Amino acid sequence: MWALDRPWRPGTRPLLADTPTRLLVALAGAVAAGLLLADRIPLPPGALRVVGVAAGQGALLATALAWAGCRTRSGVVAIVLLVAAAVATTLDPAGALGYLLVPLWVAWLARSGRLAALGLAGAVPGRAVLAAVLLGAFLGGHLLVSASLTLGVRLRAGRGGLVLAALAYDVGANVLAAECFFRGALFNRAQRRWSFATGLLLATAAYVVRYLLDPLLPKSVEWIVGAAFYLTLLSAGNCWLFWWSGSLVPGGVAALLFFAAYRLLGTGA
């Protein structure tokens, strides 16, 4: 297996080495300022959404890039692109297409060989992609059936534009940032430092908590329990795909298929 061929070599560097602390503090300050202003003055529609995208997705992606050895400015560029896309989306749903610039930036970094530590280098095994398609399609299909039968949720009808905008957000922000950080950075470091099981448990726990704290997730008990269940399976499967293939791409494919199914549900997310 790829991970066994490249074992972790013990050192003195801690798990969180290379974290862009100053950048994360600046993002936290932006969130605090946004919340403070929201309590005092009326903010433009979608302003807090823009701050949330920058602080949430931007922090994950910038940290992953830093852990891979990129300079802080690479993360700053990613955050600027996320903010620009979020602002454009508040003006028109079609503005969500701006999120597609973020994976182009990441692809450019990967092409120059800077993201090998995240599993973004070299060829992608075809068998791993096929396994990812099966995983994402199975979990997504099961979600659609379960939500329809147990929660009475119906598929979105006549809202194709909103679904496409949400998918663009998933491609360029949601899935990209989550897979880069939780799989390529956190899981990869942890499983090399300790073991596959430890890395899987740590990455999956952090991954599930990240989505349970998402304000867009419906807060009913049924939705929270269901989200924890599906996200745990998705995370575990994606960790295995990364460990098996050495590539971040298969996990991204599985996650995109799952979230594509989720976007078809008539939820507020």
C-alpha cells in the first residue's frame, strides 16, 4: 500500500507544525468583528455568510496548504478567491461559479509539485476512482431514500439554478477544503505519526464536528443523528481511499457525489 511504502519517520515536530497561526487569528478576528457589527448595525444581506466562508472554508484550506509546505500567501490567495466568490453569490446565484477558481488555484499549486504531501501529485489509480464512485453513489442514494421515507423530505423541484450554485460551492469550497484538511493534512499526518486507526478516528471526529456545527444544517434530532451517521461513513471511506491510493482525488469524488445527493433534498442548506 502507498502509506506503507512511505512510513512516518519520527521527529520532534508536533502534529500541528506549520499551522498559519497569524492568519487564523486574523480570520477569527474578522468573525468576531462581523458578529459584533451585526449586533449593532444592519449589515448587507449575506455579509455574515461571506465572513463564514472566509473563516470556515478559508481556514481549513489555508491550514492544509501550509501543512503541505506552501507559504502563507498561497492560503491568502485561496481565501481571497473564496471571499470574492461568496460576495458574487450574494449578488446572484450564478456568482457561485466563482468558487471554481479555487480548485484551479489548488491545481496550479499541485502542478508545480507543492501539494504532494496532500496527495495531489502523480497519477490517480483508476480502481480507486471506481471505488470512490461506488462509495459516493451508495451513500448519496441511501441518503435520498432514507430522507424521503423517514423524514418525508422531497427532492427540490424547479430550483435547478440553486442546486447548481450549491454544487459549485461544494466543488470549490466545501468538499475541497474539507478533503484537503481532514484527509490530506490531518489524517495523513496522524496515520504516519501513529497508526491508520488513530488517524481515521481523529480525522473522522473532527470532520463530523465541523459539519454538526454548520449553521446551515437543520437542527432537528433526526437530521443531526443522520448527518453524524452518513458523515462518519463517508469520512472513514475517504480515509481508506486516501491510505490505499495515496491520492486525495478519489475521496473528493466520493464526497462530491454524496453532497450532490444532499443538495437535491429540499432542506435549507
